[in-house]
Amino acid sequence: MTRFQTGNLGRREGVECRVDNDRQLIDGCRAGDRRAWRRLLDRYERLVYAVPYNLGMSGEDADDVVQSTFAIFLERIDTLTTNDRLGAWLSTVARRQTFRIWERRQRDQAVADRTVESVDDSAWATRIEEVEWVDRALAGLNERCRALLTLLYFTDPPPPYDEIARDLGRPVGSIGPTRARCLATLEKLLAELVEESDAPDATD
């Protein structure tokens, strides 16, 4: 996995920000705090990688998605507000970048070989919808649950419980029960999204 380069993030002497939540991460990066930038990558880089990988992209293309996603974050950092959920925002940007790369690959392939069998558009659309449901459900969780599930399911390999507890500042014994509650909430949110998508249009 290619780590995103940090050379384009400036540093201001004497600046040191706490980076416990999304707001502090954004403020720290905006202030040029390298610690905040490293923390942001540790927390969200694997989540961003998961988007192209879950949509079947290659490692090279996933690297391109991650690079462009965090470049866009730096370009727009001054426009992010306290209402923006960083994980959901980054996932949305990564998904859009994934679609652009996929479309470009399809155009290139079509030019190279007009006889190549086309991609199953219905399967691709279903996969996109599933990823969007997960993104939306994660965005609906509180920050503690979102951080825990990101570490458990968007990290390869997932860190041990003692490392997760240290990272989140929680007792090791609370990780298992908290995981169960968070998964139950996530499952409920996903069920609501599926039900919503299956509901007939009111205009029909």
C-alpha cells in the first residue's frame, strides 16, 4: 500500500493540535500540524482504500484514487465545516474518483479492442449501491462506533484489541461489547436503507 505523500502539507513552528476527533483533525491540518496529518492518514487512509477495492479496482488504480482523494481534501480543507463528517466525506470523494477511473479504463479498453465483452452493468450498479449503503450507514453512527468499526473492518490486518483500546483511549474489556452494539446499530441502519430503496415511489 502506497502511503499518501505529506510533503505538500506545510508546518508552522510551535503549532501542536490535539487530534481526537474530526474537527480537531481538520483544524490541525489546516494549521499545518504534521501530527494531525499523520493521524488523519492513520484513521482514514484504509477506509478510502476500501472504496476502490470493494468496487473491484486494481491496486494501482486504488493508489490513484487515494492520492486524488487526499489531494482534493487538501484543496478544499478551508471549505469543510463542523457539520462535515470526515469519513463520509472522504468516502464520497473516493467513490467519485473511483467512478472516473473506471469510466476512463472502459473508454481506453473500448478503443483498444471493440470486441471485448462489456462489463455487466447491472452487477456493477448493484455493487455501487451496496457500497453506498455501507457509507451512509457508517455516516449515521456516532463517532466512537465509526472509529471502532473502521479499525476492525477497514484495516488489513485488523489490529489487536489492546492496540485498538490504546488508540481509542478505552479499556480493552469494553471493545467487544461496544463492537456488538455498534454492529447492531449498523445492521439496523442498513436494513432501513434497504427498506427505503425497496419502497415504491410515492408518485407511482
